[in-house]
Amino acid sequence: MAATNNPDKLREIKAILNGAGWVLLSLADFPPFPEPEEDGATLVENAMIKAREGFRQTGLITLADDTGLEVDALGGKPGVYSARFAGEAATYQDNVNRLLRELQGIPSEKRTATFRCVMALVGEGMELWWRGDVQGVILSEPKGTSGFGYDPVFWCPELDKTFAEATLGEKNRVSHRARALAELKTQLIELEK
């Protein structure tokens, strides 16, 4: 079970884990499912909070992620607060707008950033996690219409485009989430044996 209500994340996770031999359910398959408070100080702590709660509520092996964008010129912000950078009820656009305001006047060579994802897997007597990182640069204006979150302003050198300009397949080859899930996919295949 994937402990997320975010359809964008779920779509990516399902695409990346395709072929692992598991049926992936989400929180939508278990209504009502109260989301736990993500009060951890790190991405690992928040991913574990969600995975543990999902396992507690359903009894199913639960996968959860926490993702953060760490911008060097901002001392690593927004980091663990990426989803709520512009406030608790912030939209993707609100967060991008705040990020661009905070980076206003900073030259492109100093706008380096890391997208970081931690995937946690919790089951009976099992608590595992994996991390994936991808380096990039924050553009001064959005480009592209695909993806979600900070994707329109995150330029990925490996793709020579923003994540929002990339197809889902392209993004899923190099993204932070794909890198965290690569090892997890191997683990899921082993659990199936």
C-alpha cells in the first residue's frame, strides 16, 4: 500500500514499480484514512511516520515517501517543508512563486539545488528506507506543463530540460523518486520470492 493521497506521486510510483509483481493500493482504497502529522525534522522521519501509520491502519506492507527540494542559495530551504513552503494550504503554484521570489536577483550559477526523496517501507518486523537525489538548477521562470510541484522550475542537466518539460518516462529514468525506488523495487521482487 502506498501511503499517499497525492495522485501525482502515486502515478509516478506505480509507473516506476511496474513489473515488481505487486498490486499497489493507496489511501483512497481505505477511506476514511486520517493522515498522520508529519512533524519529523528530516525526510526519513516523515517517510517513516507515514509508512508506520499506513501499516498500523491497514496491516499491509506500506510504502511512503517524503520529498524535499534543497536550494543551496537558501541554505537548504525549503527542504522538509517543501510541500508547505508558502503555507499549510499552499498549492504547487504558491510554493513555486515563493521560491522564485526568494531567489530573485540570485544569478543562475548560484541557483543550484538537490531534489531529495526518501522512500520508507514498513511491514511486520520490517522498517527499511532508501534515498534518491538528483542535482539541478532553479530557473527564474517556469518551463513546461507536465509534472507537478517544483518540476516547472527544476532544470535537470541529465535531461537538458525541466522535469515539467520531460515526459513521465524521461523523468522516471533520472528523478529522485526513481532513484529511491530502484533499490526498493529490487527489495519488493525479493520479498515476492
